[in-house]
Amino acid sequence: MQADAGPFRQVDRTLLHAMLAIVNVILPVFGIMLAGYLCGHFGILGEGSSQALNAFVYNVALPALFFISLSQVPIGDSLNLPFIAAFYGGVLAVFGFSMAVATFVFPNRPGGLSLHAMSAAFSNTGYMGIPLLAIAFGDSARMPGIISTVLNGTLFLGLITLILEIDSNDGGFGEILRQAFAGLLKSPLIMSAAAGLTVSALGFELPTALATFCNLLGVTAGPCALFAIGLFMVGKSVRSGLGEVLWISLLKLVALPLLTYVLAYYVLPLSPVEAASAVVLAALPTGTLTFVLAQRYRTYTQRSVSEILISTLLSIVTLAVLFAFLEIE
């Protein structure tokens, strides 16, 4: 008599269901990058279009997104300290470890090393994380995705921007620090985040027209960044530096979620949904902001694009396995 394979069939169904849900989120990501690549390949937008579009994302779309997102999230709602500790405990540990290893194995200037480490620790929480959490747990689970996106856009971004500013300035140590902090404070991303936090802290309600203006601009940030990646990839090869890219992907898709799982389930007092959300967010592929910063500061650009592409592709499998392991249907 044939053994009952019911549990195995259940695992197969859960894995397939998870993979289909993830593909539905990831496929449009590749579709937008492909559209950008084709436009670049056929010369539809002309030379310099990737840099121009990326400049729009950095100076206009992302500042609008940061401002409206931070201004509309109450300060109290974003201070879930156990969740923040679980998510960013893993992020900071992987960031520090990957930067230390890269210093000896993949030597580069400090700016390049910081973007290497950012690629290993910075998740695509906004464009992919929030939709996946909604699919997994319903609309009520969007808040962890919002919290992680807000912190990525302020604390993490501030750290990387500071390192890049220091690396891009010359002179004595004091002058370098002065120029770096001046560049950090003048960054449209930092300025918009600070403005949004101020509006939230003061409890101001934005005029409807201003909120609509910022929302309309903000939603273009993700698609435009992905489109710019496609434009940039014309004539480039993702196989360049493949060993380094695969190492980063291993840290991003395996090491970071494993560390976050330990923190979320065994160390910190999180609800089941919060714990699972932290792990899912940690397991997401590298976010497109790494490319935005790389092209803005003209360093590590090719590697950042390769890491976004490869980690996103590999995450179809790794996220599906994670969903099945966490019994998310």
C-alpha cells in the first residue's frame, strides 16, 4: 500500500502558493527593468537618460516620497522598539561583517565598501516588502513594512551618505568632516526626511493639494529607479564581479534572515506577525536605493546593479522557501 504523502503534498502546495504570490510581486520589477533596457538598447531616450532619470529620482521623487511617508506616520507608531531591534540588529550586524570582510577580500575605497555592505543589508522594503506583507498577513501588517522603510530612508541612508561624502572630499581630516556633514545636511533625501519627521512630531495636517502632489511624485520613485537600472544595463554584463555579487546575495538572502529569525523569535518579545514580518523584510532582495546612491556618487555602480538583479532573481526561490517554513499561505 502506498504511504500517505499528504504532509508532503501540503508542503508542495504551500511552496507553490508562496512562489506564485512572490512572482506576482517580482515579475513587474523585472518588467520595468526590461522596458528600460529596451528603450536604452534602441536609443529611444538618447544618451544620458539613465543619469537624468536617476537624478530625478534622487532630487525629486524620493524626497517627495520620504516627506509624505514620514509626515503621515505618527511618531509613536514608528517607535516599536522590539521590532526595530530585531530588524536592525540583524541589518547592522551583517553590514559591519560584510564591510569588514570586503576590506580584505574585495578591497575598495570607503565609499565602495559602504555600498558593498549596503547591498548585503539594505532590503527592498518599500517596493516589495509592503505588498508581500499585505499578501501574507493582510493590510493590518503593513506597519512593519512602513517602519522599516522609514528607518531605511533616514538612519541607514544617513550613515551611507555620510561615508560617501567623506570619501568624495579631499583635504585635512577636519575639513573632510566639515564638507561631509555639509553635504549630508544638504542632501535632498535627508532634508525631506527631517521635514517629514518635523511635520509628524508637530501634528500638522498637510493641505490636500500638497499631500496629493507629494504622493503623485513619490509613487514614481520605485518605477523610475528600476527603469534607470534597465537603461544603465545596456552594453553591461551582470557576470562582472560575479563572485562578489554571489557572496553579497548569500549574506542578503540567507545570513540576514537567519540572524533576524533568531532575534525575532528567541531574543525579543514580538508578536507572531511582527516576528514573521521582520524575517520576511530581512529576506527581501537588495533595494534599488543602492543603485540610486551609487550612480549619484559615481562609485560601485555596476556591482550594485548586478546585485539588485541577481538577488531579486534568487529571492523568488529563497522567499518561497521562507514562506513555506513560516507556514505563510
